Amino acid sequence: SSVYEVQRAQIAESMRAALAMPTVSADSEVLLRALELYEYDRLDFAEAYLVAIAELTSAKSVASSDKAIDRVPSVERVEP
């Protein structure tokens, strides 16, 4: 986003449109939640994906040194 000067909302909107295409096969529930975390909680996408996986399973914790995850109350961040 920073290199191309594209806003998070525009990136998330474009990715949601791609996921809605009938020719795209993906775990949409996880990816849509990750995009939401990326856009609104301002997590890096990789961290947002980890949080989405934790939320949608019984894990409820994520091993990461990225303190931005602490903004998401549904998971606990643990230092690796």
C-alpha cells in the first residue's frame, strides 16, 4: 500500500471483489475476516490472517512480536 500509495480501504475492496469472483476458490470466511482486520484494525495482512485463523478456530492466541495484535480483543498475543 505504501509503495503504490493505495489506501487500505481500496485494497480491501479490491480483494473482496476478487474473492467474490466465481472462478476464485479460497477460504473466503478467513480471508474476509483478515481483510476486515487489515482495513479497520490496521494490522499487517499476515498478522490479520493469523488473527482470523485464531478467531475461527479454538486457538484464541497468536504467537507474534507485533504488538498491533493487542488491539484485537478476541485473541491473546503471546511473545514467540
